[in-house]
Amino acid sequence: MSLIVLLVFSININIVFSVKELVCSDFLTCGACIGHAADSCVWCPAEKHEGSRCISKKEQLDNKLWCKGGQIYDPQPNITIIMDKDFSGTPVIQFKPQKMYIKTRPGIPVNIKMSYKPAKDYPLDVYYLMDYSFTMARHAQTLHDQGNEIYNELIKLTNNVRLGIGSFVEKNSLPYVDDTVQNSYSFRNHLSLTDDMKKFKEALKEKPNGSNYDDPEASLDGLMQAMVCKKEVGWRDNARRIIVLSTDSTYHSAGDGKFVGAARPHDMKCYLMNNTYKMELELDYPSVSQINKVAVENNIMIIFSADEKVKAHYLALKKKILSSKYVPLNGNSSLVSVIKTEYLSLIRKVEIDYKIPSFMQFKLDQDCTIDSECELKHKESVELSGTLTIKSCPPKNDRKHTVKIGPRMLDENLLIEVETYCQCDCEKEGQGAENSVLCSNAGTYQCGICYCNSNRYGPTCQCDGSSTTKKDENECKKNNNTLICSGRGTCSCGTCDPCWPGFSGPYCEFDDRSCPSPGGLLCADHGQCKYGECECNPNWIGEDCRCPANNETCKAPYSKEVCSGNGQCLCGKCECNVCSGKFCDDCEEVAMKRCKEFEDYAYCNLKESKTECDLKFNQTNTEVTIVNKTEINSPDFYMAKYWCRKVLEDEKIFVFKYYYSTTTNSKLHIIIQNELEMPPVADIWIAVGSVIGAIILIGLITVIAWKILIDWHDKIEYKKFEKESAAAGFDTTMNVLYQPPATNFINPTYDG
């Protein structure tokens, strides 16, 4: 059994890897051509045309003669703003535009610009949903104090605040409660949302007195009714909505209701009668996902104010409900602080939600999870932009869909009616020529191709059901080969049409997967294998299409020299004579030249934004990193071997390093030191000391030289005197007047 499973698995793997990625030339109809999202394909509807009618936009631009005598079908996006009301307080308009129409084709990104500005005194609805089981009695004063404090703090922020109160205990049936004691219920609306604070404070005075046997409560029952009973609770359409759920216990969820006979799944509808939930024993508890769905759809923020002992349960629940919060249920003002903070966050920072079909993609240019990206300044609007892209044609030919984009927690949205180009105008009903001569009077001519009538086929519908004869089969054989169409295709009307995928030629004799595959990529991924040979894309050459047709890949960014003038470009790579490196520039001499080429762009990035510098210097393939003096010396930038220095007008020194990525795109990486280095300052005492030392040294040398010369001169003169004295016959005698400094006397008594 295991062997069979292994064989099946192996077969599946082979099938998966044999799937060929579609390219423009694979599409045989105009609608399929323009609906291909992976590439911008264009269609030629000309009557006389050779080759594929569908090619990529890039190929079409490189080959101006591709479509002769026909207008190329290349639909462009059509964007129309239908409604764009300006910001106002009455009626409240905080998000614009309000409605757009977009018609575009798959794969073409469409930019959408939006603006948001919060209105002054925007309405706020806060509903206090409390656990009224008896165990909450010890928190009664806390609930009362918090309710008053919430009101006192919120009226400081907006004059348009309304408060309401509801409660829950448990489904009134065994085994959860004693059903003979009528003090349990799943939800009760005590006070609908109101701005009458006397009623609110009076409702807060009611003490919890419900009871149940088990620990979990009907929290989700109460929460669901508080959200869906819009009219009964009093939710306003244009208000920000917050529910504060206070409890000291865990909660029941979907499935638990079956214990009391409430087996029907919750339908997320309102069932209040006289402000009390009347379907508690028929409907199961709602699931967490249902709570999240209703909260998101109704733009309601939920704050769980729960006892510390059940903190873990509500922290886990918070993660499953979008925009929910948890705060401890205690006597401090943490709950009030959270509500105040969240309200200020709602009016000072915008987060965008959107609903789109699965075949579309929307990406907001700003990352609103970062505080500084979508933060609002006082009385100013924030500009937002996003990109909408259709990934594929919609299913079931349903061309029109609605996209909804808007601020989270608000009922204001931008509605976009999106229509896709997945059918050419020439393909629409009534546009073709029926039984056209161009289709052998047996088909409809549309968009340059024939749609054959039943029992007819071929490019011009020239074949009928009786065309496959012995003669036709012989015409489908090459050199009397016994295999029709080389065993790789179908013989139709005397021709091999079609060949099986991966084969081509008049007799399907060529294997279009047998071409050279350097690096495992057929024709180096720069061409197509046709008739057993690589047909290279523009700008690529060689039998395997792996060599660029020009020398651009051998030029370093900012440089116009091939291989920096130190080598030859062979098949897109530098063969260096001197130096080394990807561009033969890994040596001191060339590095200094590169520094000179990069310095203006690098210095621009220190002073201005990279976007501005890229536009100014026409750069698109450069990555800039700005670090401090310590970081630039770290091992993280070991690739950058050479230091570049630029002396500025104030003589300060700007420092940066650079390197090229090892990938095929040769991206230039510049690492900039954000601190300018000071020019070297001369020490005056060193200069003065050096001068004085030099003078003293020169003086000593002069004195010593003078002494040596004098002694040498005296020696010569003395020898000369001796010679002259000897020549004159003078003798050397003791001066009679000379008295020796020492005189010896002998002691007469000395007997030695």
C-alpha cells in the first residue's frame, strides 16, 4: 500500500513541475489576451497578420511593424470621480471622495487618492454593558464611579456624547440557573443611549442581584443584542461607537447553549421585547467569530473591563475581535483613561479598512500602523493614497464589482464601481461578420480571427468533419515516418494542428523543451524555445540567450566606462586586465574615481529625502543607508571596502562608503555617515615649540662647528709654528722663571 501511495505522489510531483507559465503568445482570443494579468498583453486585429496576434507591450514597442493595417487593442484605465463632497460638519463629511468609477484591465495598478479630516464635536455613543450577577455586587461602587467618571471626562472632549446601560446574567434554565427564581436573563436594556445624564446616573444606582450556578456568564448573548439592536439601543448612524463590557467571570460561547435546549445557531438578529432578550432559550450563544463580524460591520469598539482572575480569558478574546481592548476591573481610572485615549486616537489618527473581491488587491501606500504615517494635525486633513490592482478576470464573466474603502470605526466610505476589460469591443455581440469569406463562409470573423460554425475547424474554418482522410494523414507524416505528426499532435485537414503542448513544427517534430537551459532556465529565461532553437527576446543574444546584446551590465552605476576601462565585457560580465571586482574597479585608483562620481548624490541624501535625490540625479537602482560614526565601522558593512571623503566649503569633511550587491541587478549601496568630520586643527604650541627648538638646535650646531673649526685651525697653526722653529734651529728649554707647583723635601730623620 505504501508503494502505491509513493508512486502516485511521484506522478503528482511530475505533473506540477511540468506546468508551463502562460505568456502573451499563448492566448488565441482578444479577451483572453488583454485579461492576462502577469504581463501587459496587446492584440492585433488586422486582417492580414503573421505570427501571434497577442504579444507583450514591451515586445510591441520594440517591434513597430508587428501589427500592420490594424489598430492595436491596448485598453487603458478609465478613472472617474462621481461624488467628491467637501469636508463639513452638517451633514458630517470626514472622508472624500465618496464615489468613483474605474474601468481597467488585469495587472494594471490604479492609484487612488483620498483625504480624511475629523469633524469637530463628532458624535460619540458609549454603551455600558454590565454583569448583573450577584458576584458583581462587590464591584457595584466601582461601576458607579467609573460610569460617572466616563461621562465627566468625555464631555471635555466632545459636546455630542450619549451614554446607555445594559446588563446580562445567564440563560434562565437548568443546569445554569435555578429557573424557579426569576432573577436571571441573557440581556436587558436598562437605558437606551441618551444625553440625559440624570437618567444615566439614576440607572447606575441599580445593584447587581442575578444568580447562576456555573462561573461563565451570558456575556456574548448580551454583547450580540447590544450591537444588533440598533434602534432599541439607540445607535446613531454617524457616531463613533464604544461598548464597555464589565464582568468578573468568563463567558459562554457557541455550543454551550445546547445544555439548556438552545440548539439553534445564533442568526445575529435582534430579539428584544420590552427591552429584554426573548430568544435566549431558543438560540445558542453566538460564536466569537460572529461577535467579531458584527462588531466590524457596525464599526463598534469593544472594551472588556474584567476582573484580574479572568484576565487571561479576555486577553485571548481580545486577539480574536478586531479593535477590542482589555482593562482591569478595579477602582482606579484605567478604564476611563482607555476610553479617553481611544477616542482621541480615533479623531487624531486614521486607519483604513477595505472590502474587495478575492480577484482584486488593494495596498495603502502609507503604513497606518506606524503612528507618524497617518497622524492628523489640529484642524488639518491627512492625504492618503493606495493602489488597486485586478489580479485576474472575475469569475462567471461578472465584469462589475463594488469596492468599499474607508476609515475604521466610521460609517463613511469611498465606494468604487470597478469594471474590468476582459472582453474586447470587437468581441461584443453583433460586432462580428457572420459567414465571412475570410472564414470560408463557415464562421464568424471577429477581432482578426475566425469563430467556426459547428463541424468546421481550422484557422479559416477550411476543414469539415470529412477532411481527415488517408491522404490527409500522409501529409501529416514527415519523410514517410509511420507516426502521424511525429506522435505529438493531431492531424486536422492535412496539417498537424494542434501540436501537443511543448512541441512545434509542421510535423510537431521539435521539442520546445530541448533548448539550452543555463542555470536550469530554458533559454536563460530570456527567450522562447521554438523549432528546437532559442528565439531570444530583444536585447539578448547567443544560442542560449544568456548574453546581453549590449555592454550595459558591464558598466557600474554612474559610470559610462565598460569595466571601468580595466577589462573587456564578455557575455555581460567583466574580464579584468587589472584591478578586480564585478566592474574591475576594486582597486584604490578606481575607487577614488568612483567616490568622485557618487559624492554629489550621496551628499544630497544627507541633506534631502532619497525620493528628491533620485529624481534630481535620475536614480532608480540605489539603496541608501544613513548611520552614525560608530555604525559605519561595524562589520555589517564589510562589503564596503573603500572610504570616500568630500571636503565641503566650510572645510568640514563628508564621509561615506559604497559597494555593489552581488545579485544580477548590481544595485549600488551607499552608506552615509550622518556626522561631518571636522578639519584637522594645527596646535600653535607645537608650531612655536618646533620653531624655538629649531633655532636652539641651529645655534648649538653653529657653536659646535665653530669650536671644531677653531681647534682645527689652531692645530694647523701650531704644527706650522713647530716646523718654522725647527727650521730656524731653535731648541726647547725650560723657562728660568718657571717655578714648579710642587716641591719635594726629604725628612732627615727618615731611615728608609
